[in-house]
Amino acid sequence: MNIEWLQSFSEAARQKSLSKAAKVHNISQPALRKHIKNLEHYLDVVLFHRTPSGIELTEAGERFYAKIIPVLNEMTKICAEIRQYSQTSPIALGSLHSLATYYLPPKIRGIKILGRPITLMIQNTSKELLQSLHEDRLNAVIIDSIYTDESLWNCELFTEPYYAVFPLEHRFRSKKTVDLSELCNEPLIVHQSPCDTREHIIEQMALIGKKPNIVNEVAFGDFIFGVVTAGMGITIVPKLLAKHISHQQLFTLPITNFGRNRTISLATKNSKIGSQLFQLLSQFEIPSKKPT
């Protein structure tokens, strides 16, 4: 049973006229008549009979009208409450760990979008964030652009290269850049799977016929830099992370032939939310100065 059938029925009963009811609901009279016919077919009763002045409820129609009006009134209240909730509830924004740590906090602190506060959910991969968005557990996500879904509103925020991170005593200390092939035999520390960056490292090394020499896997977060500082290996991270390690006993080098940069995009089902979030977030720029 369709709520439009019920609305057409109740308005026709109030107006005692199909044409007047159709005008109130801004639909054609044939469309309204079809709603009522569908309802009669569903209930297996006749709800109206014609009179010289219009239409009148049958006995079954009067019984149904008396029962359904309180239900419709309650549904109207419920819809209004839910609509109000949707206009004031927090906007759930999904993000990768690196972006939630270094990119988002100054952008969303105390900010409201469409009069609604922003809450942040962190997940390990862009694929997981997209799934949460499609399941309506998130209102918008910030993800690696290669995973964006064409069915969604999306817009690029920024692009950044990848850097190799070394302990200070590493033999590459005098270099200005490093070739990806030079890193293939280095003891590599990566985040545990699933991880977007981990996947990209394996993919890029495979393109030059190599496999990464993974010697350690750590949980998500900056703990990976502590392991590198301890001399247990090197790591590869996006520039956003690399530029925030100057306080540690590490140095970084841009990778000259890492086949792809990381492009970060905002994606959502709601273009209004998307456009306002984009205006807020696109003010960020990756500094051109090389991390040290």
C-alpha cells in the first residue's frame, strides 16, 4: 500500500471531489483517480460512489477513513520530526588516518555545514569509507581519487607525491632524491593490510618488476616513524605525513619515479553537503617546500 494512495483517498474524502483533491495535491485528476483505484483493488472494497454533486464515501470508505486519518496525522508528525532531525543532526565525515591526523582538525573544528556540526569517523582504506557512504553510515568521505564512484558527487581536493623516510644514519643521507628501484632491496616497514599506501607501494614496485622487501608491519598511525627511527628499516608515505616528521630523528627524500601521486577527493551523495564541504576543505594547500 502506497502512502500516495492514502493521501489521495483522504483528500478526496475531505473535498468530496476528485478534481478539487487533485488540485490540492498538484497532480492530474486521472493520476489521483488511479491512486484511489489502486487502493480499492488492494483493499478489495469500493471506497466512493458518485453523486450528482461529486463523490461520497461508501460505508466501507467511511470506516477506512475513520481509521486511516489518525494514522496519516501521526505519520505527518513523524515525518516532520525526522526532517527536523536530518536538518540538525551531525554530518558524519569519513576519513583516512593520515588526513584525520594532519589535514582535517583545523578545518572542521567548531565548523557547521548547513547549520549542522561535523563528526569524524576514521577507517583504514578508501574502499571501506566508500562502503560506509553507500550504506548511509557516512554523509561524505575523503578518499584516494582512484577509488571514487562515478555515481557520487565528487571533487578533487589536492594531489601530493610519495616520499621515502629514513633514519638519520642511513647511507642515502647525502642524496637529494631517490629512485624507486633503489628502495626495492631496502628493509621496508609498512602499515598492516588493508592499507591504500601499502597497496600502491606493492603496485608501483611490480611495475618495475620488483617486490618490496617488507620486514615489519605496524598498526595505523605514526608509530611507523618510531620503528624507522629505531633503525629497523625505511618506509614510504604520502607527503602530508612526511612533512610532519621534522621533530624526529629522520630524513625524507622524494621518490623520482614513483608512478603515481596521491590525489585526494571529497565524495558524497548530497551535492549541497559536498559543495559546502569542498569550499571549506579546498583552502588547504600542500607546501611546496621539501620535507626534512
